[in-house]
Amino acid sequence: MNGLAHKRAMNRLMSGLFTAGAYGSAILLFAFIALVVGQGISGLSSDMLLGIRDMFFNTLYLVVLALIISALWGIPAGGYLAEYATDGKLTNWIRMAVETLSSLPSIVVGLFGYLVFIVMTGSQWNLMAGALSVSILTLPLMVSVTENALKDLPPEYTLGSLGLGASKWQTIWNVLLPACLPRIMTGLILAAGRGFGEAAALMFTAGMSTDIDWSNWDLSSATCPLNPFRPGETLALHVWVMRTEALSPDAGKIAGLTSAILMLVVVLFNVLARYISWRLEKKMEGTADE
């Protein structure tokens, strides 16, 4: 009986610890949001919102560019490792390279991006260089998520498709990747979070200035909003500038407001992406309308 009572007590203790950890994480997030957003909107004014409008657009635009590059680069790489690569020195070296990329400091990636995407190309700071640098940081995540998602699928997916006469490529494209889409969406969410909050890598690549003319939609113009080869300061960079270099007496309030908007953008993006992922999963299960 003593042994059974001890096991029950340990079970209750560990269950309590796990529950406390889960609820503690949620409480920490809500407290963080409340503190940052509360302080940020305390000095809110229309002039401040207008002043960070361009940085808000730059942030969204750069994250979209980085996600497209990461998906086009990372998903095929993960598919190769999961479906085509055989165990051997080359495959081990590729996995080691991916793991090494995931541990690189962002400041080092920023310097690499500056040397390769700015200096070697003879260009100025631009959003595309920043997006390419961010995609280097998010590439290991996309590769790992895609590889693990494909490997975790039941073998019946592949066998059933091949049994119906589909080729390996058709099986991957039409069966396996759609089945992995919710997990790949999760990877994109995590990658987007890295892009929203990145500052060190963008300091050397995207630049710390922006000049947008919202009436100019000529993609070759340096002031066109959709020109990816123009400088573009993001919200994260703006916070850093306001806290370190700004001389304005309202610099602290502007930094707080920028932090609050950045926090809300990240939360809303995560909620929307989670909802889309949930709908896709329900659709594949045939229960989307239930």
C-alpha cells in the first residue's frame, strides 16, 4: 500500500507540475502582451501611427518575401531528405549543415548577407537582401519540419498512391505534401515569428531608412511600396533605433507604440495562420463543415 500511495502521490505531483508549466506559459504570454500593449498605447496619437505606417508595411512585405523564399527552398530540401536521400556520408553532411545553420547567430548571418547580397552585387540596402538573410535563418526550420512531417505519415499513404499507378513525384506532390500541409503551416508560423522579430540581420541588409510614395506604383522606382530592391526599415529595427539613436523627446513613446503594434501583428498572424491550418486539417479529414 505504501508503494501504491507513493506512486499516486508522485503522479499527482508531476501532473501538477506539468499543468502549472502549461498554464504558466499561457499566463506569461498574456501578461507580456498586456504589459507591452498597455504601455505602448498609453501615449497613442494619430501622428505616431502615421509615422510608423511605412515600417509596418515594410515588416509585412519582408516577412512575406522571406516566407516565400524559405518555402521554395526548405520544402524541397526536406522532401529530398525524407523521400530520396539514403543513409550515407552525403546525407549526414547535409543534415549537419542544416543543423549548423540553425545555430548561427543572426548578426553573423547579417554580415554574410551584407557581404554577399549588398557588397558583391554592388547594390544598396534593400528588402530583398533582408528577406534572403532572414530565409537563411528560417531555412533549417522549414527543412526539419518538412522532413519530419513526411516521415511521420503512415506508409499506407505512399503505398496506396503507388498502388494506383502514381509515380513517386506524383505521390509526393499530390498525396504526401497535402497531407503534411498543417504541419508545414506550423513551420511557416514559426519562421514568420523569426522574421517579425529579426533586427540584427536586417540592420546590415534591409537598412534603417525608408522612403515610400504611396501614389507611385512603378516597380522600378526607388519609392514604390512594392519594389523589393529599395531600403526598408522594419518595426523591430525602428524599436532599436528609437531606443538607441533617436533624439526626439517622444522616442520612448514611439518605441513603446512600435513594440505594441509588432506584438499585436505577431499574435494576429499566429491566430490567423493557426485557423487556416485547422481548417485545412478539417478539410482533409472531411469534417470542415461540421
